[in-house]
Amino acid sequence: MLQQIIPILFLALTTSVVLGQESDTWADVNVSATIEQTKTGEAELVVTAKVFDGLHIYAQSQPKPFLATKIAITDLPDRIESVGEFVADRKPILVQHESLGIELHEFEGTVQWRAPLTIRDELATEVSDPPEVLAGTVFAQACEGDRCFAPTTYSFKADYQTVKSVAASNQNLSDDTASFSLSNLQVTSSQTQSAWSVIPLAFVAGFLLNLMPCVLPVVGLKLLSFVQQANADRKQILLMNLAYTAGLLSVMLILATFAVFAGLGWGEQFSSAGFTVTLSAIVFAFGLSFLGVWEIPLPGFIGAGNGTTKQEGYGGAFSKGILSTLLATPCSGPFLGAALAWAVTQPTYLTYCVFAAVGLGMASPYLVVGLFPSMIRFLPKPGNWMVTFKQLMGFVMLATVVYLISFMPIASVVPTVLLMLGIGMAVWYASQTPGYAPAREQVKAWSIATSMVVVTALVSFGWLQDVMQSRFERAVGRFVASQTTGAALVDAKIQTVSENQSPDHIAWKTYSPELFESLVRDGKPVFIDFTADWCLTCKTNEASAIETDAVAAALRESGTVALRADKTESNPAVDELLRKLGNSAASIPFYAIFPANNPSEPILLDGLFSSGEPFVEALTRKPEQSRISRVSYSVE
């Protein structure tokens, strides 16, 4: 054991010596101090910390377990009676840690703390020669992302005769940049649209939703139902597809109601853990039905029975319409955001019309089949292949559950898995009572099955979730402690610098209004990616267009700071900025580039992208071209 420890300690010591010899290169925080004499007998102590680019330190208000910055006076001149409370020159950046769920109070760049000095009256006008020295320390911990360096005590000295001359740091910035404020930002679209142009656009957007991966599991089931309808008469086929359309439209109208009265944007219901857990449970139960574990008690629902003998019923068609709409909401196809953003700014009846148009567009392929049932002849004839196809769709449903669980809060994952187990046992138990059994026995079986689900849900989210939250918080404490000790700090620091210098790495920062305003006022161009873990279109754009070498190079060469505004959980500050940018529905994906020379006229992009060219073009646009513009739902 000792033989393993000694080399590690030697490596850490050797590296520390090297870093100490190159203090200008590796200094994470530089601390200095001055005394500003405001008038005779009055002065302020100003302590300045310059934080290495890409790092941050925590404010004095930082909650535990992270280490708050502390300023202490170690040597006070005779003429100074006391030092008041240190107050920072700006508010810290409030960041919700993405993986730990803890609020962080961070300072980046340069921060100053000011404290009033009380001068002894009898010495206020005397001049000391040599100057009297005030000394103190700043205890701070520098961090980058999840990795922190060892806490350090930085010393500073200031003499009483020092009078700091303040120069305007923003003298080269435009008035618009220097005085930029989110409260004054309001982007309005120069385009005027009418209902006659937007409603057809919404219809096309709804049709294209059928091609999004969120809806494909239910589309597969609809194809299966079409095969079963091959021998049905024309009237029954039409009524069946009308029932599907009715289920689809019912959810669309509910979403329109949420948009009108609650300001809820497309897909925002996934910000609620309760909604995500509920939908996961429903999709899981459907998946088990398709795999043959139980039979859905709806007349003729595809997935019930053996999949070959029963025709689809109206109840099954209606429920599939509901399910497909719910599954579609994490996806955003071309034209959808533009249509919904317009809709929520219109009178209530027009909002409902646009949402209904989206629903009709989504249902249009099935309505066409209902009107022209001869199209079904192009599909394979019914047979045993339908059982295999249905079971494959069951596995696709289970994969959808995994996707839904992936953006739940960490402490809710294990309780949700336990709930799934309870649901699986409940539906299996209920399926042991055959459908031809007396109604009394069926009611009894389903009552017991429902009780099993309720008890499992209470245990999962009434007890187990608290246990998992407690374990998670303890793990956070251990993680934070592990980042502040050992030779791993040296590796972390070296890795941090290496990543920041990487030409194909985008150094994302978490959006906050304070950070955004601070960057703009400092004259830095800013790129904001509005995203969420539940937004599949956002993730597609990130993989195919944003996280590319070309965009990373454009950000680096233009000096643009990349911010990520996350809506995975409810984030009113992000929604407010989206609406200020003219995105009334607060829909995503959405992107904004704020030029350094004219931040009040950002470049806006939204939609589905297959390459990074629109982003590169916007980032490299010349100053005279940086007028408000919007690339809306471009598919490259």
C-alpha cells in the first residue's frame, strides 16, 4: 500500500512545483487590493479577484457542501479603526447544477468586493511616510464544471495612501451594449401573417409529425390495424379512422386549452416529473399488452388477444389517437414552432383553430385511407407475421419507456422502475381472469390489480423516492469531497486546460439572466441554445448541426460565448427570454445569436437542421449584416 501511495504523492509534489514555477500560466485566481479614498476621513477597501478564463469561484452566499468565499483582515493599520462588511459589486450567477441538483452561486471573470473603512478622527488628515499597509486574505475554491481545485488562501496588501483611478472599462462599447438589459429587450417580428397562411402551415406541420421518431411506434400499430381492416366494409373503415382522429383531436384541444389559459408551450408538460412518470406507466402497460402479457380491456384494441382474430374497435382506435398525440409532443417538426408561436398571440378561437389544424394534419393520412379504403390492398395480407410485428412494436414501446425515464429527475428513476414492476404484476394478475368469466369475477380481479398499482405507487413515491433523494445527496457530498483532495486535482486541472484549448470542443455555460447580461455588457457575442432532454428534435440538431467542428471553430474564431438554456425542468427565466425573442409559445428547439456590436437585434434560428452551415453563417456574419433575422424551420 505504501509503495503505491509514495509515487502518487511524489507526482503531486513534483507537479505542484512545476505549476508553482509557471504561476503566470497556471494561476487560477489573482487577488489584489486597493484603498479608495472617497473624501477626507472616508475610504473603501476594494478587493479584486480575477478568475482564470473557464473557471469560477463561489460567492460568500454559497450554500454547503460547496465552499463559500471568505475575506479576512490579518493586519490593520493604526489609523484604520475597523473594516465593514464586504459586498460584491454584482450579484453572483445562480446556476442549478445539472447533475447534482444544487444551487450554485458563481463568479466568473473579475469580481470586486468593497468594504467601508472607519478612519480614526485624530489621524484622518495625517499623512504617513512610509504608507501604512493593510493586509488580508481571500479563501476561495476555483472550479470548472464538476471539477474543483484545492481550496486556496490568497493574500493581499493595500497601503492607505493608494487612491485608485477608475477608468471607464466600456468606453469602446456602444451605448446599446454597455447599457444592455433583459428588461428592455423585446424582439418583434417584421413579418405579418394571417390565419389563411398559418392554418395551412399548421396542417402541413401536423402531417410531418407522423414522420418524427416519437410517433413511429403508434404508426406501426395503425398499419397493423389497416391490415385487419382489409375485409371490412368502407363505412366501418371510415368510422374507425374517424374515431382515431377524434382521439387525436381531443388531446390537441386540451393542449390548446393549456396554451390559452396556462401559457404552456408545446411539449412543456414533460417538464413535470408527474406527467412523465404517468405517461411512462401507460406506455409500459401498452408494451406489455403488445407482448401478450395481458389484454387491454378495450373492444378490439390492437395488442389484445392473439392479434389475428379480432378487428380493431372504436375504443381502441380512439385510445391510439390519444397515445400518438401524447407521444408526438416531445418532437417538433418543420413549421410547427412558427405556427404555434403565432397561434398563442391570437384570439382564443384562432389558437384552437391552429391546434386543430395540426391535429387534422397528423390524422390526414388515416382519413385518406378511410375515404379510399382500396389503398389498403397495397399492404400485406393478414397472417402470422402480424403477431411477430405486434410483439416487435411491444419492444419499441419498452424502448420508448427507457427514453422517457432518461430525462426524469435522478431520484425518481428507481421509484419509477418499481412502479413499472407493480404495474406488470397487476396486469398479469388481472389477465389470469379470462374475458369470458362472469362480470363479478372480472371486477374483483381488476379491483385487486388496481389496488396493487396504488400501493406500489405509494411505496415508490411516498417512501422510496425520499430514500433515493437522501442517497443522492450523500453521493453528492462524497463527490464534492473527492474533487478537493488527492493528486486527481492535478489531472483535472491539466484536463480542463486541454479541453478549453481543444479546437472541436464547445465550452458550454449554463444560461442565467445575470451571466447573459454580464457577457453582453462586457462586449462579448453570445450564442444561446434553448433545449431540453425531452426534446428529441433538439438532440437531433445538437448531434447533426451544433456539436460539429465547423460550429465549434466559428464560435472560437468569433469569440462567441455559448450558453445552454435548459427547459428539461420548468424554467421561467428561459421561457421569459424566449417570449422576449418573439417566440410566444416558448417552443423549442430555438437558437439566438447576440452580436457584440448590436445585442438588441439578435439573429434567430429555429427548426430542424441537418448541417451546421446556418449556424456558421450567422456566427460569421459581418457587423453591418447583424440586423434582426430569423431562419425558420430550415431543413438543410
